[in-house]
Amino acid sequence: MKTKISLFSLILAAGLPAWGALDYSSSTPVVIPDNNLLGTGDLLSTTLSGGGSSITDVTLTFTLAGGVSSDLTGYLRLGNVTGSSSYYNLTSLITASPEGSGGHTYTIDFTTPTYGVDFQTAFNGQNPNDTWTLFFADTVAGDTTTVNGWSLNVTAVPEPVNVALGIFGSGIAGVGLVRVYRSSRQSIRQLK
């Protein structure tokens, strides 16, 4: 009887949805080429996976040092296509703050209206299991800016259908355990 319960529990556990956070970061300084639209290339261009299927939170942190912030453009994009609907233009944010030699650290939580970011139109509810791209460029000659580090944290949950299926599966497991319990009690009574 233990084998049946263990096997059933294993099947149920495999079918339950996973909540998760995906964390990526780099502390390696990257110089943004001066007066070059190709910029940094893609600081982050990686496909994330295994973190649920519906984004509930995205937090981006990066530090820019030196240069003139009004020379810079940047973006965070989900999806491997320029013009993706899951895109946030960082340009107005970074041009509003001076960088200075010590740098300026930006922390953007896309669930709150920090810096005027509207998470609802950027990443909320999107599937995070795709290519994420972080990009910066310096479009004016004369100064050099360095990205002194960045991190990206994405929190996602399963789709509501998966949650419902998990709850339904748990209910069936409960009914099965009650039947096994009643059957074993009845067998014990018959032996007495």
C-alpha cells in the first residue's frame, strides 16, 4: 500500500505548477563605446526558463558611471524581436540623472510607479521564458560611460489553469487517501 501512495504522490508533485524567481547579474564593468549606436551590444541577451509562465514582478538594477547621461539611450526588452510589445525604454530615465565619477545606481521595480515606470504596459502577465535583452548606447561624441554592474530579477507564477489543475489533483489525492484509510480500517475490523 505504501508503494501506491508514494507513486501517486510523485505523480501529483510532478503535475503541480512551479512558482519561481529568475535572477541574473553581472559585476563586470562594461564601457559603453563613445558616439556609437551599436553601444554595449547586449549586456544581457539570454533565454530564461523555469520560472513560471506569468510575470508578477521585474526588478532591474544597474550602475552607470562617468560620461554625460544625456548622451545615453537604453532599453530592457523581453522577446528576441526589436519592437517587441514587452519593452521598456530606459532613455528618459537615465538622461534625467547625472552620472558622475562615482556612478549612479538605478533600481527599477516594475510593479511600482518608481521613475514613472508603468509595469502594467511593460511586462505584467507576460511569459518570462524568452530572451531578455539589456542594452545601452552613447550617441554623442566626447565622453565615456561605464556600466559598473547590473542585475535582473523576474518573479513569475503559473497560469491560473495550472493552479486549478494542481488544486483539483490535490483533491483527488485526498479522496484516494481517505478510501485507502477506510479500506485498511475495514480490513483490520474483519481480522478481529
